[in-house]
Amino acid sequence: MPFADVGEIRCRPQEARVFEHGWQSWSPTGRYRWTDTPPRPADATIRVLAYRPETPVPEGSFQGEGLLAIEPGDGSVELWSAPDPRTVPSIRVREEQGRLVVSADGPVRHHRAENGLDQALRDWAAGMTEQREFPAVPPMWCTWYGYWDRVTDADVIENLELARRHDLGADMFLIDDGYEAGIGDWLEGRPGFGSLWRAVDAVTGAGRRAGIWTAPFLVGHHGRIFREHPDWLVGGAYAGHMWDQDLAVLDVTHPDAAAHLVEVFRTLAAMGIGHFKMDYLYAGALHGRRHEDIDPIAAYRLGLELVRQGAGPEATLHGCGAPMLPSIGLVDIMRVSPDIAPTLQPKSGDISQPSQLGARLTGAAREFLHARWWVNDPDCIILRPEVEAREEWAAHIEATGGLRGSSDPIAALDAWGMETTRRLMVPTAEVPS
């Protein structure tokens, strides 16, 4: 739909503040002065990977995806938002002759609040979905930030024992990217990893829960699914370039692709895995030609329903790189920030990309979602000595009520890192009243 004006505010623009809510987990989110230059994608690939690629922001505008709030400077808050999770418009604001004009490319709701931005956001989040109980989630340990995609089953087993020895309190062990043969080929192991069965059996045999990483809507051009089942792919959809290859999108509206997706998660669940971290989920909502003529958000939600069907009703679904509003009601845990990294600044200068700065800024801006839509995931605790500004990252983690999970090789922690990790590894908090 084309953009149409939906409201205006007469105020002094230089006194106004604008809250932009990003499209997906990694999209920058925050509150900006009108005179600020808000974060924008550093290049075309990052636009696909971390922003809403079909609605680039014009120069001189602010834009929220499904939510945009303005503080005119008089103590009030004007908020425009999506009517429901299935319809998520882009919402813009521009200056025209001393007034702020709001436009959107779909239906929006508008309301005015007088109790400040933080409370207005909490109230809005609570009103977007039915009230739901979120039981406390125990802390976890994750392979990614210590071993990257070269992880082995021996690494998992070694850290399982070290967590017990050092009393780190990790209830779940998450095997991240690196166990699989290729992107999209989730049931085929990478020879260098070893045995997924062995790793999972060690975790569950120790009385812990087992978790695994997938990117369920991605199909790598180097993989078997891409070669053998081109009819399973969304026509014309480009999900970016990672793992030294272009990425296609699985068409969950194709009956055979849907059956495959369900079977992948059913098989992993049968191994004893109960926690499923689903990454790069933005791919499921990209535009393209599908077997069934449904809109991208409907296709995305269908894909998550298929994952749940395979994983089972008791499984924990953990979203990442995921469209935020379209995921409401379909995931239990959600990453609410870009990836952390051992470095403070992102290499590209774009805070949607891995860095401590981006993870802190967007994670803090989305704290209002915790225990209202899902359990927030602020990303992992990494505190080994080479991590820049590790004290600041520990303070950020301590300030959030969300998921706690260590991702250092436990043997790499010094005395401060070990003590601080142990202190931070606590269950998620209930939302304050």
C-alpha cells in the first residue's frame, strides 16, 4: 500500500523525541531527538539481514515498524501502532512547516498518553496480546560465542562438566550453529562436529535440558535442499549472503516443504531436544512467489506453527532475527537485540550488526516487552578477559529481567569472569507491577 497521512502534531520539532521500533530482533530500536541521525543500514546486504528491506526510510524521516511514538515536549506521548500482529505497517514521521506529520502504509491505531514514554510502551505492549503466564526460565550455556561454527561434541561435554564443577547453574545446554552439514540440511551432521546424538545424550544424561540452533526458513545455495528441491523455495526471495553463499527462503506454503519442516523438528525432539533456538527468522516474512498466494506475514506465522507442530506443545521456541510483532503468541523466548560480540563497536559502524554497543542500546529499549509478549533474550553473557568493556556488559545483563545464558568457554574465564558469571546465572524475572 502507498503511504497516507494519518495524523500530525503541532510542536517545536527541535524539542520533540521520536521512538522508532525496529522490524526484527536485530533492527535498531530507540528514542531519538528530532535533530539526531537515527541508525540506518550500512549497505544493501545489511538492509536485508537486519532491517525491513521493502520499506527503506526516506532522508529526513523517522520510521517505526508497527510502532512509532512521539514525545512533543509537553509531557505527553502520541503513539501510532499496528492494529494486530498480522498487519504491521511501516509508520513514518516528517517535518512540514513546523509540524510533525505521521504517515503509514497500512491501518494504524493512535492514542495519547500522559504518563511518560516508558509507561506508555509498557501499557501498549500489554494491550497488544492476551495476558499470559511466563514461568521463570532457568539459565543456560551456549556454544556460539566460545566456539563459533567449529564447535565439537567434545566441547559441549567438556563445558557440561565444567559448569557442574564450578556451580554455574546452567539448566540447558544449547548447541548452536556448527553441528549441521549445511544451512537447511539440519538433520545431516558436519563431520568435524562429531555426534549430535552423543552430545544430546550427555546433556540429558546429566539431568540437563538440551537445546539446538536452526535457521528453519533459510536454504543455503551450497546445500542439498537447494539442489534437490528448487520447487520448495520462495520465488525471487533473496535472504542475504552469509556462510560464503547466497541464501534462499523455504516456502512453507508448499505441502512437501511444510512436511519436511515438521519432520525436521519432530526428529530433533525425538532425540531429547526440548529447546529450539530459531535464527534468521526474518527470512520467513520476505516477499516472493509462494505456492499459496498469502501475504508474507501470514506465511511467516504459518511457518512458526509448523515448527510448533513438529517440536511439540511442551517445547520451548526461542526466536532470533525475527519479525517482532508477527511473532506475538508464537514464541516463548525472543532475542530483542542484535548479537553481542567481543568488541564494543560494530565493525561496519551499523549497530544492527554484532557488537556490545548495539546489543546494549536496542536491548535496553525493548525491556518493556519482557513477560508481556515473551521472555526477553538480551543475548549471552560473555565475560572472558579479552571481551571489551565486559564490566559494562555484565551491568547491562544484570539490569534486564530476561534470559541469562553464558557463552564463554568456561575454562577461559578468569576469577572475576567466573564469579560474575555465576552471580548473573539466575532464572528470568517476573514483570514488575
